[in-house]
Amino acid sequence: MNLFEKYGGSSFWSEFLNTWYSRVTCSDSLSNFFSRIKIEDVKTILLGILESTLISEGNYPKDVLGDIHKRMNISDSDFNIWKKIYESILNDMGISNEDSEKILTLIEGYRSCIVSIT
Ligand code: HEM
């Protein structure tokens, strides 16, 4: 059973993604990145986050993530905040420590294709 199924499938993960989106868009540091996103593109981003974290298990193509993010001037500190938000939701929604560590490790593996400034 994969992590998607283990925690209750689409209803659980859609709550997870909604919480994630509201926290990144309320974050003082990250909200600017999302300020021009159109409502119809939100679903694509949410599904992309699900795909890159849970479904591909860290094997989402790095060149694609690089193309999307490199021109956004994302710093290491932005990335750390993004990851902290993700971690806080894993905790709040009761994901086991073992599964959280696994997901956070694979997110860390994307750092080099997301971050473009120091
Ligand atoms: C500070 C960190 C990050 C910021 C500020 C950020 C910001 C954004 C923004 C603004 C978009 C929308 C782009 C657009 O439609 O023009 C986006 C798309 C996306 N992000 Fe990030 N991102 C970050 C980290 C990550 C990480 C760590 C992952 C993977 C785990 C990720 C995966 C994706 C995916 C898969 C999409 C888009 C999907 C698509 O259009 O198909 N992002 N991101």
C-alpha cells in the first residue's frame, strides 16, 4: 500500500493540499511567489505537489521542476520555510514520523533544482 492509500486517499490528501496552499499563501516569505497565480492554475500546482512528493516518490523530473522554478529567484531560506510548512502539516495531520522523514528526505532531494539564489 502506498502512502496515498495508507492515509485515506483523496479526501485526506485534498485536505492536506488545501492546508498547504493556505499556509504558503499566508506566509510572509512565500506569499509573493504565489500572488499572481490564477485560480484556474491552483489545481495544477496542487496536483503537481502531490505528484512530486507522494506519487513519484522523489522521481519527479528535475529538469521540469528546474524549468518551473529557476527563474523565480528562490533562496535556500525560502526553500527551508517551504519545507517547514510541509513538515508542520505532516505533523498536524498525524503522518507517522517514519513516513514524514521519508517524504522530507525526498523533498530535500529537489533543493538543487528549485533554489537559484543564495
Ligand atoms: C520556496 C520553495 C518553492 C516556491 C516559492 C515554489 C513556488 C511555485 C510557484 C509560484 C508555482 C507556480 C508556477 C506557475 O504556475 O507559474 C510552483 C509550481 C510547482 N511547484 Fe513549486 N515552489 C517551491 C518549492 C517546490 C518544491 C520543493 C516542489 C516539489 C516538492 C515543488 C513542486 C512544484 C510543482 C510540481 C509545480 C507545478 C506544477 C505544474 O505547473 O505542472 N515546488 N511552485
